[in-house]
Amino acid sequence: MDRFNMAITTAFVFFGFGTMLLILQLCCQNKFAITIFGFYYVLFSVIANSLVVLVLLFVLIFKMNKIKTLKSIGALLINIPIACVYFLIVTETYN
């Protein structure tokens, strides 16, 4: 699999699952178990996405076609502000 396609697939899978958890959290606001599961999901996604970014950084250093690798890293990093917005939405629903 091409590194750009791998990064896009990884980003969309984590984005999709995170969005599904957010919708579930908003529909069932009094379910603390969903919040705990979401917390562990965020920890897992940070670790998994960080590993993919580290691999891409390794590829960036030692391989050619640096623009494609930088686009791949950017595709993964775009999930960070989205996760922050989701976090703010969830914390505001508990206030």
C-alpha cells in the first residue's frame, strides 16, 4: 500500500470511529461508560497515530519523494484539531 493511501486510510478510520463515539456520547449523555471508553480510545489513537507518524518521519529522512511523505504526515496530523473540538464538545455537555 502506498504511504499516502495508508495515511489517509488511517486518518479516516480514526476520524470515523471518533465521530461515531461523539455522536453516541451526545445521544446518551448520561452514560459515563461511553466517556470512559472514549478516553481509552483517545489514548489508543494517539499511540497508533504517533507510531504511523514516526514511520513516516523515518521514510521522510531516508527515502525520496519527500512531498508525498509530508502530505501523508499532514493527513494524519489534521485529526489533532478535530479531536480537540470533539473534546470541547464533550466537556461542554457535562457542564
